Amino acid sequence: MSIVIAVAIILAVTLVVVAIHDVLQRRHAILRNFPVIGHLRFLLEAVGPELRQYIVTDNDEERPFSRDQRRWVYASAKRENNLFGFGTDNDIELSPNYLIVKQSSFPLPTLHAGIDGYDEKWPLACAKILGGPRQRRKAFRPASAVNISAMSYGSLSSAAVEALNRGAKISGCLHNTGEGGVSPYHRVGGDLIWQLGTGYFGARGPDGEFSMDEFRATLERSPTVRAIEIKLSQGAKPGHGGILPGAKVTAEIAKIRGVPVGQTVESPASHSAFSGADEMLDFVERLADESGLPVGIKSAVGQDALWHELAALMRDGSRGVDFITIDGGEGGTGAAPLAFTDHVAMPFKLGMAGVYRIFAAAGLTDRIVWIGSGKLGFPAPALLAFGLGCDVVSVAREAMLALGCIQAQRCHTGHCPTGVATQNAWLMRGLDPTLKSTRLANYVVALRKEITELSRACGVDHPAAIELDHFAILDDALGERSAREVFGYEAGWGVSVGP
């Protein structure tokens, strides 16, 4: 046998062995779905910095998340070294509107798990009791100020939803169901915020309208639901309805959503159960009276008439929402027309500031738990969100990255290579819910830990005490602007304390 043939046989056997190993292992979805060739991704990732330094892009160019941001999420999720060396590679002096956290000259001591009474989960509870001001029967204090934002089963795979929910249980955070109803994959241990969109999935009658009987039945099947979120709009496609094609309405999805199998289902742009802020508050109180749960709303921010009217209606205290989730126009786990993703709704920072100012002027901010979402899954933006008045931040795409998403941006095609945003059985098998749930939990814990560390560097022991005075915004003329001035906050606004 010639040397060439012997080498070819050895190579072929090696490739077969590697392929078998890749298909059977569960740690890496890419290798399980794409045996052998998937190793090229890790090879290129390993030598990527050296190649990119000369011929491709820098660490901060890619969108929506830069390479540095993705690396921090991946390393945190795997409990690997998530530190960066050799200083920042951001050109701070030439970056307009660059965020600076102003540390204290006398920061609080650094906490250490196991020494200062902190365990490895780095608990960071919400500073307020959700539903407390309105005395809801099932009011509670969220155990985590970092939670998982709304992503439906259907847009995400069953494996991904299960991994998120299991990870929520491990890390002690809340998991928002998204508007697709409460699926069996949401019921594997983690506490839930059940989102009701315009399709009322899970609480939908045969006529497509809201049904209190169905609402009650879903809650009876779902004891881990802790709050109800009425979705007015979302950052991915604010002011735009949605369509679930009949081909995607499987028997399982039809049962979960309360719709006919194989028929296209429309989620209108607006709700049929109410029209305007006044009727919306009546609907909120109906749901709260029936369930005893805290009830809130989620919206991207456009015209401000709703917020002025809502604040005026809540002033006498007879009715009110328990929480408000502000979604930034830069958010985007859902597929949408390009014009809506690029140009509709305010970015989170401006949207949150605008709404918060209205409620602060009315003296109502302490009655509400404020939740922020829209690229807040990193320590510095999350800390600014707390400075703007948030009590909780919710993460979506960053949570997807923790599950193994590689930002292929094929979510809308059904061909997500990592099995996160697809219903393709072969691609889904690459995502092991048990292993990925641990990575999601690791990421949530790491984010809580670094938010805490940043807070203590500023001289406060909880991000709820962070104010806009702790931030500066650099402009392109190398000048410093007060964050309080930039966002139009009076002294004391944004400090998230309350009962």
C-alpha cells in the first residue's frame, strides 16, 4: 500500500471519527448541526483577531452587536475569562455621544462571593415591590433586576425557549413569554411574565377576541406566571401588526395559541379589547382583579399623547398599571419591514427619558416598576438605564447570544444555524436545553455582578441609587455634557426607590 493511500485512509477515518463525535456531543450546536466543517468556525474565531487587525474589521464595527460585545457574552456564558487587556480600543475622543461612567474617588469595597455574604449567583433584587402600591393580591419583589425579555415560542425554537426558562430558574430571574402564549417549554421551572398581545394568544376566544374564560384557564395551567404584560408595541416593529403563516401553525402551536391548525393568523396593529388609555386602564383592572397578579404594559415610544393621558388618569390612584416596559426602537428579535426597524419609534434612552419625565412631573414614578429593554444586556448601558429610572432591565438578543447565537441574522428565514430561531428539527437538535440553560444563567449572573461592581465604583451599593449625575456624555468637540442636562431630568428624578 502506497504512502498516499495510507494517508488518505487515516485522514478518512479521522474525519469519520470527528464527525461521529460532533454529532453525538451536545456542548456546541454548530458542531452538532454541521459536523467537521463546523470546526472551521472555531478556527477562524481563534485566529480572527490577528486576521482582522490587517484585512477585515475592527472589534467595534459589526452590528447590531460588536465583536467585543459578543465575546463578553460568550465568555460570561461559558464562565471563561471575560476580561479585556491592553486598554480600550474605542476611539473615545472621536466618538460623539460617548457614555462615561463617573466613578467615585471613594468607591465602595469590591465584593467577593463567599466572603462578603454573596453567593456565586450575585443576587440583585429589584428595589420595588411589583404590584405593591396598588395592593395586588400576588404582589412580589422580583428577585432579579435582570430578566429575560419577550420572545415567543414560534419565533424561537422549543429548545431555545426551554433553555431560557430553565436558565431563568437557575439564575432566579423572570422569563417573559412573548405574545405567542404560554407553551409547555415555558413551564419547566422558571417564573414567567405572560405577555398578551393583540392576538390574545392563550386568552383567545373562537372569534379571535379576548376571552376571560381562556385567560383563567391558562393561568390555572401555568402556576409560575407572576405578572401580566399587555403589549401595545415592540421595538422591532412598533405600530405594526404581525402575521403567522398557516404553514407554521402546527398542531402544537395551534393548541398553545388557541387558533385553527394550518390557518394564517393575524395579530392586528392595535387591541380590540380596549381603545385609548381610559379603556385600557379598565382592562388592566379587570385582569388584576381576576388574577390577583400585577399587570403592566409594554410599548415602544412614539407620539406622547398616550403617556400624558395615562399619567392624568392615574393621578387620583383609583386605577393604574403596576409596571411600564419601555422598549427601544433599536430592539429587534422579531422580523419586520426595514423602514420600521430603522425609523419607527424612539431609541430606548430618549424614549425612556421622555416617558419618565411625564410621570415624574405628575409625582407617579414611585408607584410604578419601570422596565427597560433594547440593547441593555451589557453593564454600562444597563447602569445608564437604572440612572434613567429603570428598576429592572430585560434582555433578549443578548440572551440568544448566551444560548449560542452567532449573529447570523437569519432569524426571519427559519434557517438559524444554531437552532435558536428556527423550527427546523435538524437545526433544533443541535441546541441542548439543559446545557444551554446553564450558559444563560451564567450570563445573567455575570451581568448582575458587573452592574453591581459598576454601582459600587460610583459609591452606591445598588443600581437603584444611581443617578444621572454619575454619567457624562462626551460630544464630538471633546466637551462633556451632563447626562441630567442631556435627558432633561430634574434633581432626584431617576432614583428608583419605592415601596
